[in-house]
Amino acid sequence: MTFGGNFGQKTPSVASRTKEPFTEPLKIHYFDSNATTSVAPEVLKAMLPYLTEEWGNPSSPYRLGKRLVEPIEAAREAVASLVGADSSEIVFTSCGTESINTAITSCLYSQPAKKHVVTTAIEHSATMNSCAALEKRGYEVTYLPVNRDGSLDLGTVAKALRPDTAVVSIMWANNETGVLFPIAKIAALCRERAILIHTDAVQTPGKLAIDVGELGVDLLSLSAHKLHGPKGIGSLYVRKGTPFWPLIIGGHQEEGNRGGTENVPYIAAFGRAAELARAIGPHDRRALAALRDSLEDEILARIPGTSRNGAKEPRLPNTSSISFAGIDAEALLLLLDQLKICASSGSACTTGSMAPSHVLTAMGLDPTEARGTLRFSLDYETTREDIAYLMNHLPRLVSELRAAASPRTLARSAGTRSELAAQPA
């Protein structure tokens, strides 16, 4: 599937990896685009000149440095256009995590009389751990519960708002289930009470149309590597008139909003990636959703003891969270990896943790079910051949793992699933 020019066409450097140097490339079947995406060829081309010939410091007084201001500002315009903002409202950062931390702390430090933060129980670790650190420093955080389908009630948000609430920080799209929150309606509640609102929109570019004016948010975080840009560059939208306090103090860069010499190659790359993401249209998104649905439907139909986590709609068009009763997801992922199939058991930023997904447990899954869950996140490069290859192996692997598992473990997992299914929504 192609769209927006050449983006979406696989190249050897993107679609293959090597086991050892100088061996034949091995085909990768990639279902983990919510973790990261490949750098698009156009993006790589855009950044290379600033790693070779144009290597100056943008703050330098001579031409080698001064002429780098133009590509930085062109990239800023491209990122602003992606979200429907003015270029003066875009601050470049090092990643989505920095953007999120900057947004939350800025709202607190610029309003010292307000000590309360509202977020949800299923945010990305960048928000969860930032809020946990703030609690240790005397701030109060309300973690809103979600429903069993991962949705959030507006009434729950409204009840949590207080006169001393400095910021509501809620993700637009959950990175594990793809479930969308009604950010525009939440922003309207905040405006009525003169409370600042930030949204983590890291998962949305290319998957949703973004317009900060329609959303009504004050701050919005992005990360380039989720939209076929490089890792190590992000952005923060700050609406004009929003009080702002920098997280990183240094020189005059970014109009004093973020110190540190500008990462020109990565900024240029982010700008090109933003242009490509903006070129993705409704037809592309519908096609991606149809591909995701075909995979999801086939898993649920062919593999007993499986269920989808999270509401079917509204959600990202590429994301599917599936629980497999009676298996350990990490064991299944290892077997898939041996077949050059990449998926995940949740957020890449929590990989290695022994704890079950906080997202899934907040939705009501027990730890055994959460540990038996895989996330499949597709991309515009995903093909029906990739899905056919996955489904040629997945049912067999699940069956083998179940056969090797303790009968007691399998029965307990299946029983818990039945109990949850009998509960009212």
C-alpha cells in the first residue's frame, strides 16, 4: 500500500535486517509500529546534508551556522501544519517523554498556587512516572479510572476538577489498546474552569487528523519516531498565551523555551516526516483499519480462548490488543521472534518489567490475563502477506504453548475470562 508519494514503499534498509554482518537480508514481519517506525527514505535524505556538509551551529554568527536557521524554521512550519498550529507555537524537544514532562511541570511551575494534577490510570509511563515523581515533591495527582473497555467517562473527569487543579494531562490515544479519549470534550470542560489541558498525542500522527484548534488543548506532545522519523527528536505545541516554564534551562535556543544546541539533522528529518504524515488521507486510514480488522477477526475466529481488549471504536486504525487464555505472552513473543515476526506485550517503554500491564489491569484484567496479552500495531507498510505469514504460525504456536502449560493454569485463566464476560459493561 502506498500513499503520499513514495512513503510506504519498502526498501532493503527498512524491510530487512541481517543476523550477522555480510549475510543475506532476512525478511521482517513487523507488527509493532506503536513502539517505533522505520525511518522513511525521504526522511533520511532530508537529514543527511546536516550530518555532512551543513554541520555548523545555528547560533554561530557566520554563514556556516546562520544558514541553518532556515531549515529549522521550515521544519517548524511543517510540524505546525501537521497539527494545525502556528509555527511560533512549536517547541522542539528531544522526544515525547521530554515534551510530556515539560508540559506538566510548566503548568505547575507557572501556576505556583495550584498543586493538583489530573490524569488517567492508563497513561504512558512518561506521564505516570512524571506524576509519581511530582507526588514525592508534595503535589497531588488524581488518577482517573477507566471502564472495562478502556473508555473514560466525562463525568469522572468533571468531578475530579478542583480550583487548585493546575493541569489535566490525558493521552488522546492509548498506546496499548488504541482506544481514543474524547479530548475535545475534556478540553471544553477545562476551559469552563480556566484549567490548562495537555494531551499526549504521540500515537496519533498519520493515524488521525490533528487540529489543535478543534481539539481546544493548550499543549500537545509528539515524537518523530512514531511517524517514520528518527528517534531523539520530539515537539511540544504550546498555544499562544499559555503560561510556559522551560524544563531545560540553557541558552536562547527555541526562543528561550528549551535550552541546548538545536539538533539540526533530526529537526530537518522531523519536518519531512511531518509532511509525509500530513499527506496521509482518510482513504489510507480506512484501508489501514480494514487491514487491522482482518487480522483481529482472523485471530478471534481461528484461535479459541482469545478476546480483544478495549472498545472496538473509537480507536486508532492500526492497533489491536488480544488476550490469549492460558499462555505467557513473553514466551509467545520469543517464538514469534524466531520466525522474524515482531509484536509486543505492551508499551516498549515498560519492556523488561515483571509487572503486568498497568493499562490492562486498570481495565479489569487480572495479572494472568494481562501477561497473556499481545499488542499488534500495524503500519502503512504492513501487507496482507505479512498477516498471512503471521496467521500461518500464530495458531500453532498458541496451541503448543497451551499444551505445555499447566492444566490448572489454563483452567484458571479461562475461568477468569468467563467471569469477566458475565459482568455488566
